[in-house]
Amino acid sequence: MIAQTYEEKRAAFLDKIEHGGKIEADDWMPDDYRQQLIKLISMHGMSEIMGALPEKEWVPKAPTLRRKLAIMAKVQDEMGHGQLLLRVAEDLLAPLGKNREDLLEDLFTGRLKFHNVFHMEAPTWADAGVIGWLVDGAAIITQTMSLDTSYAPYARALYRICAEEKFHAQHGESIVLALAEGTPEQRAMLQESVTRWWPALLMFFGPPEDGKISSNQQQNMAYKIRSQTNEELRQAFFDKYVQRIFHLGLTLPDPTIRYDKTEGKWHYQQPDWNEFKQIVTGHGPCSVSRLDLRKLSYQQAQWVRDALLNNTQQAI
Ligand SMILES: [Fe+2]
Ligand SMILES: [Fe+2]
């Protein structure tokens, strides 16, 4: 067998993904492809876990038993999504001598970021509805785009995750519809939640490219890890949700939002992107409290890890 140089292997790799080929965990891959995947998938996995925290607050306070069962199932699903994705990330980390502990350490020290929306407060029951309907709805748009990613283990995990996310969006929509048809107080609570969440929903997709795609996005597109830009995804979100929000008689805190038929795109007010940077770097309203809760849960489960490790060692 002829030994190949790094560049020859990289060329063969690019040719393979260019022709729709998929990469498995034990296939050869360029170092920066592995790094991009680790960054993306570990952030996605940790965001699923951190995302369970704002909603878990509503499990004991859900207004009916049916709602309690539904939101409990959703929180459990989100933790499951996190586990699935961290497994995928672990396979990528293993050849580098790293594991899940390192990812958690990175989360606790702020090197690994989690999604902006999960740094936000969820003080009302309407938030439980808006998170399910619009935050999970936004996640479905991003994750559906990623189903045809070149990295097959991520695509397989996403296939299952997307199926469950659709239930989450329906669960959220059901809460939102009940409030929209409810008392004036319930409608006011829903409107306040939509108004408060709107900037975070715009930020969900990341800053617009303004004709200049970041090197990070460019690399992910060249490697077919993703196929659409932040702005394309945000526009798809507007296409799907803006009219639905208006049909419920709700308003958005953006009097300028409108669809331009000739240009085929939505015009809207940009959120404060400096605030976005502050939030994702751990300075959001709930960044510290959620991370503290995650740390506490990690510390409290130390005895489980120790017990399992001891048992495994004794069995060997
Ligand atoms: Fe999820
Ligand atoms: Fe979800």
C-alpha cells in the first residue's frame, strides 16, 4: 500500500464529501474538520442540557397535570439530546486523548459556550409556551439544515433529535394557543413573553453576514458541515413564524418588520449584537445561576461516577 501525505489524504477527503460521501468516526479526517465538529457538536450538546434548566423550573409549577407530564417529558428529551450529542463529541475527542470530563471543565470555565437563549430568564408560564413554540421552532430550522451534514454520526443523532423537537414545538404551540384564547391577563402574559423573547430569538441564529461570511462559517460550508448561512436560517424563521404570530393577534417589538416581495426577504431591526456577545460569554441574566446549578449537579453526582468506576475496575 502506498503511504499518502496529509495533503493527499485531505484531497481524497474533500473529493469524497464533494460527491456526497459521508464521514464516519473512525475515518481519516483533516485536523481542522475534527476541531470544527468538536466545537459545533459539543456546543450543541451542552446547549441541550443547559436548555433543560429554564424549563425544568416550570415542572413543579405547571398549571395542570397534563401540562406537567408534557413539560417533564420535554425536559427529559432535552437531557437525552445532550447525552446523544456528547457521545458523538466524545468519539471525536478520543483520538486527542480528551473526554466528556474535559468538555464539562470547558463549560465551567467558560471556554465552551452554550446557546444565548438558555442564558435568559423564564419567569412566566407563557415562557414555557414561547420557548417550546419559537425556541424549539428555531432549533428545528437549524437542525433540519444540518441533517445532510457530511459527518454521519451527527446526522444520525440529529435525525432522532429533530423528530422529538417537532413534539416540543407542538407542545409549546398548544400552550401558546391556550393562552391566546384565554383571559385578558393570559393574553397580556403571552404578549409580554413574545416581546421579551424577540431579540433573543433573532440572536439565536448568530450575527448576519452582511455580504462577508465569517471564516468559521466558510470553513463549515466548505466541509459541508452546514449548508446555510445565519441570515438564511433567520429568514426561514421569519417565513415560518411572523405571520403566525400576527394571526394570534400578537405584536412584535419591531414596527419595521416587513417582507419585501421584490427582494424576496424580510427587513427587520437588528438586535444589539454587543449584548449578544455579552450573553454568550457568560454575562446574560441567568448565565451564572445556570452554570452554578450545573456544577452543583455535577458535584452531587460524583459518587455515582466513583461507584461505577470502582465496579468496572473490580470487574476487570
Ligand atoms: Fe433538544
Ligand atoms: Fe427541544
